[in-house]
Amino acid sequence: MVKILIVEDEAAIREMIAMALIRSDYSVHQADSGEAGLTLLDEIVPDLVLLDWMLPGMSGIDFARRVKRHPTYRDVPIIMLTARGEEEDKIRGLEVGADDFVTKPFSPRELLARIKAVLRRAAPLSGDERIEVKGLTLDPVAHRVWIGEDTLEIGPTEFRLLRFFMTHPERVFSRGQLLDHVWGTNVYVEERTVDVHIRRLRKTIAGRGHDRLIQTVRGTGYRFSTKS
């Protein structure tokens, strides 16, 4: 059973979410603060975290940052629950590792749709042969990426993005096309999300200059190319 951790200080919202998740056959665990949420992480290792932005004490941003820096939990998807709808706030959340946002007030139906979409994106990819480009190797079966002998730490979304690029070289894709192919259709994600994950992916593979393989095509989108 899929385990979901709710980190939300408002009891009414937390209970409303918990009831909707339980009715949908999720295993639900609840915390009313970031500190309590970190304790529960050690006990249950959830499949997904629903995280309030405005928590007392440790903020949701600080919680997400600590989770994404932890080797055990860094691949656990995080959906942030927030009353902050400004684009810059969302970009800030994405940069510390949030996978999606749900703006308050929201309906249980919307939340469940977002949860299913994020879990689907985080699911392991089906088997395939290894892909190698200029010493950069991706193994879809082992879900590993390495350069030479060095294994890279890479998040699930960046892995899917890199795999798509490496299997579709020399073609230009718009942000919308990348969202459809990597995130999936009918997913509520803004196009600016692509830019955040491109920056994160470039940083991951930059060690030996492989970040130059991901090229920005001004006014159009991105291309994976071995040509300068």
C-alpha cells in the first residue's frame, strides 16, 4: 500500500486530507510540524509527502531542503500545500526539490489527481538497454547514471528528462512537448517547471562538461546534441 505523509499544522485541513486519502486506499501518516514530520520519515519512509509551506518552527521550504539532501529520502516526491500562488514562490519551492504545488483552497479530487500524477512520474521506468553518449551512461534498469567510473546522484524527474533527451538526440523540443513526454499529459505543471529541472540536470552532469550537451534553443526550447 502506498504510504503518504501529511505534514500540516492545521488540524482541520490535515483531517480532511487524511479522510480523502484513506477512502482512496492510501496508508496515511500525519505530523503537525516539520520536526514531527522528520521523525516520522525515519519510521515509515513514505512514498510521497504532502507538505504545508507555512509550518510553525521549521518551514516547509526548510523541511523539503533537508529531505532532498538526505540520501535515504531524496527521491521521495513532495507536493507542497500553499496559499502562496505567486510564480516566484513556486520556483523557489521547485528549486529546493518540490515536485508539485496545490494552492489552498483545494478540493480532495484535485489533490488526489495531483498525487496520482506525481506518483506516476516517480515510478521506475520500464527496462531497456543502456544508453551512452560521450562517456555519459544511463541504465534504465538499474536507474543509474554515471560518467566514466563516477556514479551521479540524480533525482527521478531529472533521470526521466535525461533519458528522454538521450533517446531523442539532435531534436528541438518545446517546454510543452517536454512536459507531455516526461511529465505526461493531463498533469498540472507549469512550463517554467521545465527550466528548473533543466538547470538541476545540467548541474548534475556538469562534472566533465556534459552540461553542454543540453542546449537552449532561444525562443523554442531545448535540444540534446553532441554538436556545438
